[in-house]
Amino acid sequence: MTRRPSRADLCRMASALALAAALGSTAACGVTAQTGSVGGVSDMPPLPASATAPVVYPHDVHSYAAPQVARVKHVDLNLDADFAAKTLSGVATLDVTGEVGATTLILDVRDMDIRGVRNASGPLAFVLGASDPIMGQSLTITTPAFVAGQTQKIMVDYATRPEAAALQWLTPAQTSGGKQPFLFSQGQAILTRTWAPTQDSPGIRQTYSATITVPNTLKALMSAESLTPEGLPAGEGRHSYSFRMTNPVPPYLIALAVGDLAFEAEDGRTGVWTEPDRLDAAHTEFSEVGKMVDAAEGLYGPYAWGRYDLLILPPSFPFGGMENPRLTFATPTVVAGDKSLVSLVAHELAHSWSGNLVTNAVWADFWLNEGFTTYFQNRIMEAVYGNDRAQLERVLGWDSLQAQLRDLPADDTKLHLNLDGRDPDDGMTDIAYEKGANFLETIERIVGREKFDVWLKGYFERNAFRPMTSELFLEDIRAHLVTTAALESELQMDQWIYQPGLPSNAVAPTSDAFIPVDAAAQAFFVAHGPASAIPWSGWNTQQRQRFLQWRPANPTTDWLTPAQLAELSQTLNLATEGNAEIAFAWLQIAVAHRYEPAVPQLQTFLTSIGRRKFVMPLFTSLWAEGDWGRPIATRIYALARPGYHPVTVSSVDALVGRPAA
Ligand code: BES
Ligand code: ZN
């Protein structure tokens, strides 16, 4: 196993290269970095000019902050993790700039205990606003009047509550090692405010640093450079880890994980972190991550974050992946054993440009993060695994887009959403991902790949470390790519962004590899032929997914009997299927047919995986099966709920209700 280079190693390497002197970083080597310090050997490239150019803040309906009055520039967290109490407690020190004469700083908080606010001279007055179930509370602090060019340091003493929605505190039994507890955070979209008091709006970028104190048996990781990879003694069986993120990031990308964690390198700048007993499998699964980073850079320019590591979390992680900078958080369900689900890594990696460099300014423009990323993800897949593979995934994306276009209210099929008064999670549909990606594919097809790629690379450069809106996107593309009236009318860009559904120039992707799959599906699901005729063993995961996602046009006449479902399950070994995507697709069929023999498998699946994308559709399907499905849903949810992350819990609670204690 390759060890991650320690800070001392880095210092040795740096001085060998005479880098330390060049960077003026004599203080950083051999000395613990102090909070907020930005000296030292960093593997992150310098910031481009776009990072410091002035920003106009669009109004964010999901934040109380008034950044035009006073704005957080840097957050330092000094927190102690108490696994028994399920709290993080300590101090957030904020570097704040303000308009001359301003005396009010407004932060976002939710379900947090604020113990006091102060600056170096003493306590500051503060008031907590009324609590909104989605937005939480404003924390309004009265500061000394700002003077020109001044940065004030403001300290918030606080503790998180056990119910903080960003945090999941796992008992040892909920981990794969079974011996140590685990903690991880999920900030997107507006949950960072449940564990860090700051201005929680994606347009308000902040650098950050942190010192996290944890039991000696555990390691802490963040979406940042690790300054003390081995931990420093902190007394009473505890040690602490220091971090810094010198690139300004939107607060939803501040992320923390604490657990029994081990690392193995993939190449010089990539590697995998996970619990020790999962390390070998994860390391093998993601052996191509380095190639993906190279491919991404080849497409759209240098990777801006230094290292790119993966953290494979316990199965309760509520998402497939989360693009936390330098350290993508991912579900263990992508470790399929055959690299079939690695496009998730391509996706989270692509966010290192679309999302983490160029960031949606408000959640109504979530498509600017996810649509660009889905487009870029497919380009990485194409570069590393070839066009056939990428095309299979494009078609699966298009299929789920079609389903969502049928299900969603027309207003929610616009790329630019109206999320006023709503949870930003409402925008997390295939519209942002797949309509967004198809929009960019449409532009690419019409202008040609070469021109498109030059524009997209330039878009990332021009807008790096800046908030983006649909309007600014249109300004950029009209200035740099769409410069003729003929092209303007052919592209229908306003239609794509501001109107529901798909414009007339959308084209469905196709793949010949799905032709035999569709024929086999027709033969089994409609003509009711034998399952033995399905050429399952010759298919890859995407072909299998397509087969099991197939829905007959007439569900009444094409209802499968229990005998047919048993035959399907036995012939394809679905009861013991290890690929979570395939197992999920099968269980959807089973539930839709009220197929009783699959209920134990369903129970195992729902009590061992907390990924919302699987859990919610299955509970929704059960719920739709009324007298049959609802008692099953209620029974299984009572067993599963204690193991789910708050993000998944709140979604399922809204459907099934809270189980009686
Ligand atoms: N950033 C998203 C996850 C997210 C979105 C979390 C909105 C909270 C609010 C992440 O990049 C993502 O899209 N994950 C997908 C996987 C991807 C391959 C489509 C997921 O988790 O399923
Ligand atoms: Zn994404």
C-alpha cells in the first residue's frame, strides 16, 4: 500500500526542489500551520484574475445574507467532534469585509446552538431570526462600523445539534469495519448552515481553514489540503487535524468526514480513501481515475485543485457522489467490482470545472452546475472508454429525461427554475442534468465540436471562481460563440432555458447496442417469451439497465404473472444481484407487480443502502401500491430509518410519515 505523503515528506520534497524558498514558505515546514494562514507548500495552482474581479450578487431566495453590505471572505472552524453527544462544538472565526459605515453582518444558521458572538475587544450583540423549515434562521450580528479596506475578525461560539441535517453520526454497527463510529457531512444545497455559521449562498465564495479534534482512533478528512496528515496530539486520547482551502469556494463545498480511514494512491495526484476493509476493492475499481483527470484537463484546461482523491463512504451516504473539492465523496454502491459504474467519478470530477470553478449563483440555475457536468462527464467517458460506452450512457440519460418530462409540471421542465419558497432539492431532477446536457450537445452539434470546445474551455477560464447565472451564460456565449443572427435563431437558446419541454432542435441520442436489448425486452415483456431467450450474460451493465427499465406500452395486458417474475429472477440471478443499479431496477419491476417473493430482497436492499436515488423511488412505488405496498413500506421504513442520513430521512418522512417511536 502506498502511503499518502506526509507534510514532512512534502516539505522535504519542496526543499529538494528549492520550492519552499521560491514560495517564501520557510515558516510552514516543520511548524503547524495556524488558522487562516496561507503560506506553505501548496499543490494548488495560483488563482487566476477572474477570481478577484468584482462580483454582482443576484438575490438568493435561499439565504438571509446581504453580501453587498457585509460579506464573509474566510471561515476558520475550530471544532471538537463528540461522538457520544453527536455534536461538533467550538469556534467559527470569520474574516468579514463590509461597506464603509456598515454595522450589520447577516449569516445563515439552522438548528444550531449559538453560545455567543465576539471580536477581539469583547462580546458583540446578535439576534436570531424566526425559524423557517427550509432556510433556517438569520443570525444578525452588530459589528463595529466598517472602514475602507478593513477586514474584521468575528468569532461565533457554537455547537451543532444531533439533528443537524448536514451531519450523519454513524454508530460502529453502521460502518463496514463495525468497530469505530463515523461522521460525515453533506452541504449541498443549503445544509452547511446546520454545522458552520456562515453566509450559505453559492454566490458568496469563501476560503476556509479548520482544526478538527477527534478521538485518537479516528482520522479526519476535509475538502481541503490536509496540513497534519498524521494528526497532532490534543490530550485525553484525542488528536487534531488541520486543513486549508486557499481557493475560494461556495460554502456548500465545505465538507468533513471522520472515521477509521485508510488511503491508497492511484497515481501521483489521485487516490482512494475508505474504511480499511473496503480499500482493496475501491482501489481496484477506480484504477483509471488518474486517466480521467488527464482526459478532463485535455478537454477543458488545467485541474485547479491540486490533488483529486475519492472518499468511499458507508452505504448510508445519501447521494451517488458529491463533488467536494479535492475529495469527491461517493457511495460504496459504485464499487460494483467490474468498473461498470465509474461514470459517477467522471461526473464528480467534471464538477471540478462546472460547479466548483464556475458556480451557479443561485439554485434556480442548478442546471449550470449539473447540465454542464453531465455533458462534460460524457466527454470524459468518451475520451477514456470510447464513444460506444459514452453513447450508451447518453441514451440512458435521455430515457430518464423522457420519463421526467412526462411526470413533472411544465414549469419545472424549464432549465431556469422558479424555486421561490421551495426547497432547492425540488430542482434536483433530470431536467437540470439531462435537458441541460442535451442543450449543450445541441449547441455542439450545430456549431461543430471544435468550435464548441474552444468556447467551453474559454467559458471555464473567463468565469473561474465566479458565480454564474443563466443570463451571464447567455452573455458569454453570445460574446464568444453565437455571434450571428442565423446561428442565434437556429440554436433557440432562450427557448431551451426559459420554456418548458424540449425545443424542436433537440435530438435523441441512439446506440446500436440497445437494438438487441429492445428486441429481447419486447419478446419477454410483451410477447411473453421465455426468460431463457434473454442473452443476459452477453450484456454489459448499461444494456442490462436498459432491459430492466423497459416498460410495456400497456401495463394492464402486459402484466407479468408471479411465475414469469420467478422465471425472470431465477434465470438472471436477480435475487443475488450485486450491482446496485441492476438490483434497484429489478426491485422496481417486482414492486410494480406486487411480487411477494421479492419482499425480503427489497427489505435487505432498503435497510442496507441509504442512497436517496434508490430509496425514494422504491418507497414511492410501494406507496402507489396502496393496500399491498403501504404496510410493507411502513414496516420496512421503521427498520431502515435509523440508518439513513437526515437528507434521505426527510424525503421519505414526507412520503411514508414518521414511524411511531
Ligand atoms: N452535486 C450532486 C449531488 C447533489 C445535488 C447533492 C443537489 C445535493 C443537492 C452530484 O454531483 C450528483 O449529481 N450526484 C449524482 C451522481 C451523478 C452520476 C448523476 C447522484 O448522487 O446520483
Ligand atoms: Zn452533479
